[in-house]
Amino acid sequence: MKTLTHNICILGAGAIGTALGNVLASKKSLNVTLLSIEKEVIVSITNGHINQKYFPNIPLNSRLAATEDPTILRKADIIFLAVPSVVTMDYLLSISDFIPPSAFLVNLAKGFGNGNKTITENLTTAFPNPAFAMKGPSFARELINNMPTSFTLAGKNEELFSVFSDIFKKTPVYLDFSKDVKGVEILSILKNIYAIVIGIVDAHFNSPNLRFMVLTKAFNEMKNILLHFGGEEETLFKYCGIGDFGLTALNDMSRNRTLGLLIGKGFFTENISDKVVLEGKIAVNIFTNEIAKNHLDADNYHIINELNKIFHFNNSIPEFVNNIIKK
């Protein structure tokens, strides 16, 4: 079994990359480097031990390094992928010559990769490395303030889970584990979609009764999609499932809930995608196309289909809510 190693590289020096890196840098047994293309962020971390762009008021551990030099990857034992899902694979392939085949690749991004595949599916096709998904209810702002934060770590190499237990020991990060990599990835995408739905309902009606009625229906629909895509039902009850869905759907720091709130208030426009990260909106097209292609029972997927109508046909919000609660 691979023993605990010490060289960790995090691709991306944004909010979650910086927060995770800062947590790990607190352990003297770990050498942690953020690899970024944002030069101003690198300078800020290197010279001032602060990420002025993402966390301007929070001092970082002086042991946390940052660089734009991809050769740092040659010494990496574990590489966390903390760049947006839409560019994860293209960026990783562009620096693939520097990645040692023994390094663990851990995907943090929540969205589809290339070819409508999950990012871990892309990783296992493109690289010989052990690939993992790490997803959970994890606002970066909370993590960088050392609030207890949970993730599900999923991989096919169950014997390697102890490596991650050792890495995160005595940090604010708590893990549960799963071999259902596909399920963990799919849930991390679905929770964005259904957070949009809850945001729409809350903005337009602000009714606790209605909110949790829709929440229950959404959770069941997530289960149907999860099972169709080959995930396991028990994964719903891990941190990546009900935990991440609850965080994303019910907390106003969530970007996809915010999108739902904007739609529910009547502010949805064609160029809104330029202002809000819309991983959920992108994923709606992929899932609804899959449902239609396989002629699945529409009654089991009516919420996502109704959301698709809002995006493409500008259906009214009352009509949307009436349609999702009557079935």
C-alpha cells in the first residue's frame, strides 16, 4: 500500500484551492503548493501570505507556496484539481508532461468534463494515475476560517483511502469514503440543478411548507437520475449527497441557489451566464437530453424537464411551480 507522502500540489489558487491548501499547509509533514495561472494571486501569496483576490482579509499560512511553474508537478504525490469543471481536462492535458504516473489525481470540480463525461471518467481514460473524486458541503469561506468541513472521498482503490485519512488527520476536514465514483460525481452535478429549483421557489413564494415539499420531490428525482446513470442509492446519504444538496439548495452563499433566486425574482436574461457560474444550467441540457434519448418515464423527471423549459422557453414561475407540485 502506498504510504503517506508529503508533496501536494493544488491546481488552482481560487477560493476552494486556497482554502484547502491553507488547511493542509498547517501540517509540517506536508509541502503544499498552489499552481495557478493568475500572476497577481501568486505574487500576493508569495510576498504577503494573503490571497488578495479571493480572501483579502485572511492571512494565510506562511508554508503555503504558490507558483505558475508546472514543473512543480514532477515532485507531486497528490494533485488536487480545483479549477472550474469546464476547463479542468483541457488544462490538465496541457500540463500532462509534468505529471508523474504515480501521483494521485483528486477532482474537486463539480460539473461535467469533456464529452459529457464526468471528470473522473476523463481522468481514467487520459491518465494511468489513481483517480479520485472529493465532494461535499464545503463553502471555501467556511473552510479557510477552520470551520469543520466534510467531504466524500471516492475512488476504486479502496486500499488507498487510509492515505487521505492520514493527510487530513488533525485538520478541520472530515471524510467519509465511497467506491461509487460515478455516483459521487453525478450527485455533485445534480445538487447544482436542484439548488436552482429551490432558489426559484423560495424567491417567488417564500413558503417553508412549499420549500420542503419541493425539496423532498427534488431529492427523489435526484435518486432516479443517480440510479439511471449507474450510481448507488446509499451514496445519497453521504456528505456528497444530502449534505451537499442541503448546503447548496438552502444557503444564500450558493451560486446556483442565487441563480434560482434571480430567476424567481424575474431577473433571468440571456446574458446572465456571464455573471453567475452556471454549472447547473449547463448540466440541465445534458441530463434532459439523456432522459429524452432513452425514452425514460417523464413523470420520474418532471422537475428537471420543467426547469429546462424555463431556460429555453421562458415559462412563467407560477406555471413552473404548479407543474412540479402536481405530480
